[in-house]
Amino acid sequence: MVNREWKKSKRSRSSIYDLPFTIYESGDVMSDQGPSQRTGEQAEHSAERQGNPVKEMFLLAALYLPLGFFLWFSFGSALMWFPSKLVEWALTGLYPDLFERVVQFGYQLEVQTAIRMDRMVEGRVALLNNDVNPMIYAWGMALLFGLIMATPMRARARAVQLVVTYLVISVVTAWGVFWQTWTDLAFLIGPEAAAAVAEAGPSPTLIALCYQLGYLMLPAVVPLATWILMNRPFLERVAFNHRR
């Protein structure tokens, strides 16, 4: 009889250790979670505390945008020097019989042509000049400035990206000014300019297509594409950490 009671007591004590939780002296119950489950919960709470780095970066970029546009407009004359030279090389190099030079006045550009007008000015034959505002194609400089300043990177890499930004957006600006000049000559200025374009310039369809591309698409798409290509490792790292 005694042996049976001892065995029964032994079985009851051993069943306590088989429970899925632990009972402490104070009466608290704590579940036996695996280390992997606790680690996953800790990582989830840590990610919630850290927030979304891409979202925070875009918020910081929005704060940098006013400064970017201020610097872009304040130094517009210096920033438009290289685009003006690109436009001059393209116009005078490809069509030397129609264009003489591109003159910069502040941030404004004046395209001087060899097209003669019918009217006389002070007893002289008037040549056609066309004024273009290149800044409407170059606002991507300010946008990329904000994105680059908000992206975490070293100072040297940030300086390199700012230089690349200036060169890329200068090409976009030159494209816009180039085709706006042809658009003004072919459709807006007068019959003399339209006749000269029809004789020696591109077709009206090509002019309209390239102008719409340079006015509507390139200024908006190229800055974002440039930033993504320059910061692809950063974006891949953020996406990998988010999936993990």
C-alpha cells in the first residue's frame, strides 16, 4: 500500500514538469516561448520603433526643397551657363545657316538667328531673335538637391551626386530649349520663320513630339530616375531589411 501511494505521488510530481508553462513561487505564470519567436517579436517591435526609413527620408527631402529652390533661383544665372552652351553648340553646329549664337542675359537666353524679317528697324534689315526661359526645364535641380541631401551617405558621395545632377539636368534643359526654339519658329513667330523651318529645319511632327517630350516628361521623370540609379544600393538595402 505504501509503495502504491509513493508511485502515485511520483507520477503527479513528474506531470507538473510536463506542463507548457512554469509556475513560480509568487504565483505568476510564464509561457515557454521559443527563442526564435521571442527574437521575431523583438525585431518587429524594433522595426516599429525605428519607423520606415524611406518615408522619413522623403519627409526630410520635403524640408530641404525650399532651400533647394531658393538656391536654384538665386544662382540661376550661373546654373544656366552650361545649358546655354549646349544649346548654342547644338543649334549652330547642326543648323549654321539658321542660327548665329545664343546670348545669356541673367538666366534668360536669347537665340539669335539669321532669318530676315520683312520689316525694317531703323532703316536696317531686322534679324529674328527668340527669347527662351530655360528655368522651366531645370527645376529638377532643386528636386534632386532635396532628395540627395536627405539620403544618408558620406559627404564625398553627396558632392559627386550633386555634380552628376547638374550635368544630367543641364542636358534636359538644353533639350527643352532646343525644341522650344524650333516650336516658336515653326508655329508661333510668323510666316518668315515658318518658311525658314520648312526649308531647312526638322519636320513639324518631329518638332511637336520632341517639344512635348522635353516639356512634359523629361523634367519630371529624369530627376527621379537619376536619383534611383545613383542610390540603388540604399534602396535595395531598405527593401531587404523590410522583407526580413
